[in-house]
Amino acid sequence: MLLQADTCDDGMPSSFDPKTVAALFDGNPAAVAVLDHDLRYTYVNPALERLNGLPARSHIGRTFSQVLPGLHGQAAALREVLADGKPREVTISGRTWAPTEEEQQLWRATYHRLDAEGEGCGLMAIVVEITAIARQREELEQARGHVALLSTAAVRIGTTLDMDTTCRELADFVVPDFADVAVVDVFPAEVGHSVRRPAPGVVRLRRAALRGHGELDAPVQRFGHPGEYVDFAADSAVNRCLTENEPVIDDWDDRGEERGGPTADRIAASRAFGLRQVLVVPLTVRSRPLGTLSLVRAEGSPAFGDQDVAVARELAVRAGVDLDHARRYDHEHSIARELQRSLLSEPWGPHSHVEVATRYLPADEGVLVGGDWFDVVPLQDGRHLKAMGDVMGHGVEAAVAMSQYRSLLRLLAGEDLPPHQILEQLDTMVERSGLDRAATCLLAVVDRFGGVCEVASAGHLPPVFIDPGATGARVVPVPVGPPLGTGFGGYRTASVPCRPGTVLFMYTDGLVERRGEDIDVSVQRLASLTVPPGGHLEDLLDRVLDRFGEDAEDDIAVLASRIREGPPVVRPTPPE
């Protein structure tokens, strides 16, 4: 834009008298100034007064550099416009006299030469502040980033129903995009081992996840490894967050020394690593506290603002739902595990001369209880009864039926009957009880004095015997009667040689049964079993489950037992 004037009088174009200029620009929202050839202000509008923080009288007659000494570098651009008449549009940064919270301000200025008779006699400057616009753009980009962050959180947090995994996913997700260090602390589980009570006013949480960015990750581990319990004093940010159920920002400045001992020590250690500020948000669901998410920023990172708090709160709400699902799942499964443990307790210790090892492995982690069971019951004369059973079906109903079978079996074992008669009576009792779930069962009575094992089967798979020093096992076929609960009876006992040191291995069909394979072929693979070096039965079961249990589609129960080798023993003679 080229502005024309008739003459220049004292540096002011004649057609631009003060009243005319004021009428044109006083109401303009943009800041406007007119300067003479020597860059002295001859007019400023009210918008420029507000922008520079000075009244018009402080401008008039003074140069650009005198009014705004911090922006004196713009004088060169102004003189270039005077020299060639070409408008200039420049960005100015710095500070004016106007009060502002901004550390650095930005303006966009357009300079036009005022000509009289073809010569430049002054300048017009039109200035627009763009600090707010830049800040709005920055905030908009930050908001977009936060929206993207929350959208991504839905697919990266809560991928499993494991509590600790979910906590790790949360900590990994916010570092480093949202914080330099992230800590997730949760209340101890309600089911399981008890946790000692903390001191009054102290909150004890279990550290579930801790993650630091880059070089911070190793040193911050000193604040508590995952799985450890951490105490938070009453004046700590975590305790205040849980008490108020609101986000808490704690600046770790020198006032941290005024806190209580534990809190002050923790703040001092954090500052030593360059950590300066923490934002703690509560992890809650349906007003129930689950724990806290602590977001820490180090030197060089921006301080937490209101938008950060809003995003952290929303992130905590979403993570809280995932953690609640995981906690409820873990709670229910802990109860299920306790139920299975109570129903499938360790076998009774029959005698000191008998070694026993057992395992139970559910095929589906979602169903931790089932109908597989095992038992070892001591009998008279140093003998012992071993049982392996499998109730049809899965879940709590099968587990309850299993418990009934096992209780009846223990009751009958006390009558000291041969295995087939125990099965006969058990079949009758089950049929009369109205129990509607059939079961397979394998019974074995080992006589260490006679060196034999009496075996009877109710629809169960054959036992396996591993002799000392043998390069393979004996899969011994025994007469198989119908499953228990059918009422058909017809069970028989077979005698199998079983000297001291021979391992008797019993199992349920989940160990060997595979889709598309004949069960006899599957069972014969067990003939390759040998006792591992060292001879430990636990090692044998580890090897069996590693080899055969990986692709199991059903629950697996296994039992290995043997009579300890030693000097020959003689059956006690009953008193006359």
C-alpha cells in the first residue's frame, strides 16, 4: 500500500492531520502508529497504547527505539521501507511495557511508507499481536495430541485381565509422551496372604509398576520394585490424593524440607535425579479407590497445566475400569484357586517310606476348578491306596461332584477292601445318592512287603510303571469296568509287580488325549518315560508336563509315587 500526501510539514503529511488520522484509526482493533522520517511517533491509536502499555503522550515525539528499547532492532527494517518504498511484513518478538504472564510476546507488523511528492516523509505501522494466536495453536496441537493419546490408550491398556500387566501397560503408555517417570500403586488384594497394618495415618500400597524414561529408568527403581509394599505418610501427595479423591500436583521445591521425615527424604532423593514435579491422580471405579497413578516430570519438561490434569484424570478413569476388571477377575480366580486347593488338597502322607508327587493343571485359565482329582490313603500293614479320578465336565459343578466322590472313596478305603470291591461299593453309593455326574477312576493298592500293586479301573486309562534303572516304562493294561455312577458294576483287580524304587505313574486323559489321534497311540507314548537324573519325582512331573501338557485341551492331574528303596523288609507278624 502506498499512501500519498500533498506536502511534508515537520515530518507530517499535510493531508494526515491529527483529527483525520484519529477519525480513521482510533476505533481500529489493530494497533496503528504514524512515524515521521526520523522514526518519531506522531500518532498512536488506543489499541497501540494498550499493546505497548504506554499512553499516547509517552509516544509522541519519541523514537521507536526510545519507546521500546527492547525492540530497537526493528529500526533497520523501518529505514529500509523509507528508502525503497516497499512495504515490509515482519514478526517481532520481545516484551513491551504492558503487563503480561507471557515470557515472550509475538507481533506481526506491517510497515508502509507515506509519500509526499514522490518522496518518503514518514511511515505507518499496523501491528497485530499473535502471541495469543500462537498460544491457541499450541494449545490446539496439545489438545489434539491429548485426544490421540486417550484414543490410543483404549487399545494399549487393558489387553489382558492380569492386574500387574495392566499396571505395566499404563506406566509404559504415559512414558515418555506424558511424563518422564510413571508409578502405579494399588491397594493389596483382598484374597491371599495378609499384609501387616501400617502405622496410623500411613497408607500402604503395593507397587505394581514403575517406569522411567531413558537413563531415569535405572535410578528410580530404588523407590520400590514392583511387588514391594510402599508406605506413604499423611503429608505425601499420594496420601492426600487418596484422602481427597482428587488430583494433586506437588512441586518438589525447597519447601519439601518442611515435610515429615519419610516424605522429605523421598522428595530429596527425587530431586537428586532431576525430578521436579509430580501429578498424582486417583485410580477409582464406582467411587471405590483402587490405587494411584503418579506422573513425574523432570527438569526441562513443562510444568503440569490444567489441561494435563484433565487428561490425566480421564486416563485414570479409563485405566481404572480396566484395573477393576482385572482385580475382579483376579479376586474370583483367587477364590477359585482356594476352592480347588481345598477340594484337591495334597494327598495324606501315607507312610514315611512312600514318596508322592502330584500336579494339577487346568486346561483353561478361565476355569480354574474342575473334576480331576487324586488321593493317597494309608491302609493297614504298611499298604496305601492311590486314586486317580476324573468327573465328567468342568467348572464348579464338576468340582463339587469330585469332592463327593473323593469323600465317599476315603470312607470306603477305611474298610480295607480290595480295589475292585471299593469300586463296586462306590458305584452303588453314587447311584443311590442321585449324583448325576459319572466319573472314571483308577485305584491302586501297593503292598511294599509283597512287592505287588493291585489295580482296578472304572473306565480310566492304564497305569504306568517305571522300574529303577529302566530305559523305558511299562504301560500295563488292566481290566477296565464301566465309569462310576452308571450302576453296572463288574470291576476286577489285577496284580502288577511293583518292587521298592518302582515309580507308579497315574494320570487323567487330559495329559494324552489329542484331537484326531487314537487314544491307544497317545497312551503308548508314555512308554518312553524314564526317571530323570537325580531321581526326583518332582523333576519327573516337570518333564512329563513340559513334554505332553503343552497342547492339552482338558484338565490334567498327574500323580507319581514309589516305595523308598532300602534293606529288605518283612511283614510284621500279627500277635497271637
